[in-house]
Amino acid sequence: MKKILVMFLIFFALLALLPHTAYSDLDEEQKKLEEYKIELEKIKKAINDTNVNEKTAQALLDSIYNETNKIALNIIVIQNKINVVSEEITEAENNIQQKTQDILQNEDQIKASINLSYKLTAISPMELLLTGQDPDTINQRIAYLSYISLSSKKILDKTKEERELLTQKKENLIKNKEYLNQFLSEKWKQQEVLKEEIAMQNNFIRTLEARKIAYIQRKSEIEKEIEKEKALIEKLIREAAEASRVLKTGLIWPVKGPITSYFGWRIHPIWGVREFHEGIDIAVPTNTKVLAAARGSVTYAGWMTGYGNVVIIYHGSNISTLYAHLKRFAIKSGDLVTQGQIIGYADSTGWSTGPHLHFGVYLGVKAVDPLKYLSRP
């Protein structure tokens, strides 16, 4: 029962005293450090790739802006051309209208000339004689009217030809305007597509920026974790070195006196049953000063069933020492003690047949023979 209590007490005392990783072995922490370094390299590569993608996206965005500007200029040019063509169409329509009026006037003039010539040819010789008119003069007038009619016809034909040319020109201008309007519509569509591309590229760049910020934040976190791991590894190395020194130089005897019970299997002095004794019992008078076997931190100072008043000191690298059956304490939990410092006074509290100190050494929660680590008295 005492063995189980001691194991749990030492384990939870160490757990409360140290950060989570402090009781991990050195290989585990070095492995964790390497994992952080690998992740850090991946994050750095991700940041670099994001920067490349950002530059590529920005270059593409710049080219889209340039293309948008060119299309905007094209739209202005096309609109100007449409305005010019519209003016030419209006001018052609006005000219056609004018030519149509000229044709109507020429046609009226021709009809009048023909009608007058007909009337002149309808005058009889007797009427000419009675009126005293000269027939040659009448013939000259008829000839002149014929000339006017012929000239008017030539003008009429030319005017009609010009009107046809104007009509053809107008039709060509209308077709050209339709083509320009279609071309303008395509440019507007292109402009809208480019606007969508610009919006998409801007969103993509914002996504890359947010991703990069997250990567940079994670990079900072990993770098901090790496520093923590390095510090922890250095601490573990120092503790290992200290533990090695403690094991090599030995622990000092907490009290001086005869050993009444050794480490290992024995018959319990009170219960008379065979049990494993996890330390050594050193017979000393009540109030004998009990010294810390090595420098360390007090992880427990209190009562434990069977052991009475107990002090447990952690010395680093999972090495702990236990001092039992004390009368009173000279320290408290959490105190740092030096080797040889008084931590309490011996007695026979708990299950004991007389004043003595029970002294135990633990590697983790495993009890080991204290005599292997104690210096010679």
C-alpha cells in the first residue's frame, strides 16, 4: 500500500512541478525539435511560393489593366467613328433629299418644255399668216425648247445617277455603322469580362495575402516553439549532466546512524508479512537533524499513511529522494534546497517501531537501492 502511495505521490508531484515536456526524455524532445524544423522549412517554402504566386498574379493583373485601358481607348475610337459615320449618313440623306427635289424640278421642266413644244407645233399655217408670225421663228423656238428639254433630261439623268450613288453610299455607311456598333458591343463585352477577371485576380491576391499572413504567424509560432524546445533540451542536458554528477559523486547521508533495515524483500516489523522495502532505515534519536542528500526542489512535504511526515525532493532527470517518519519540517513544498540543508527532524511518525529515518531513492517512480548512490559515511 505504501509503495503505491509513494509511486503516485512522486509521479503527481513531478507532474505539478514541471512543464509537460520536462519529463519527456531527451530523444523525444530532439525528435520534436526536428519536426518543428521540418515544419518551419515547409512554412518558409509556402511563404516563398505564396510570394511567387503573388508576383505572378500581380503581373497578370497589371496586364489585364493594360488590356482594359487599350479596350477603353478602342471604345472611344469606335464611338468617334460611329459619330462620324452617323454624320455622313445624315449628310447623305440630306443630299439624297436635295437630289430628289432636283429630279422633281427637272422632270417638271421637261414636261413643261415638251408641252410647250407640242403647243407650238399645233399652230396651223393659216393662223401664222393671220397673226403675222414668221414660221422660221416658230421653228427656232421649238428647236430651242427641244434643246432645253434635252439638256434637262441630261441633267435629270445625272441627278438620278448621283442620287443612286448617294443612296449606295448611304447603304454602305449604314452597313459600316452596323459593323462598328457590333464591334463596339464586342468591346463592351470584353471590357465586362476583363472587369470580372480583375475582380477575380484581386480576390485571389487578397487570399494569397491572408494566407501569407497566416503562414508568417505560424512561422513565428514555430520559431518560438523551436526556441522553447532548444531551451528545454539544454535544460534536460544540464539536468542529465547534474544527475550524472550526482550519481558519480554520490548523495550525502541525510543522517548518521546504523542501518536497521536494508533495501529489498523483508518481513514487515509490525505486520509480520513479507514485503518489498523501497529504501533503508537508519536508526537515529528523535529530533535528529535530517539533511537534503543533494540540491533540488521540494515537491512534497506532508503526511503520508504509513510513512508519517514525509519530504520528497526532486533533483532533476527524474531522480528523487524520500525522507519519512519525520517529527516536523524545516522546509515546505516548492522550496529550493541545497545539499546538506536541514529539511526536518527525525521521529517515528506513521507505522514505525521506534525513532528512525526511512530514506528512499527513486528514478522516476521506480525505487532503487540508496546504498548504490550514497557516498561512504
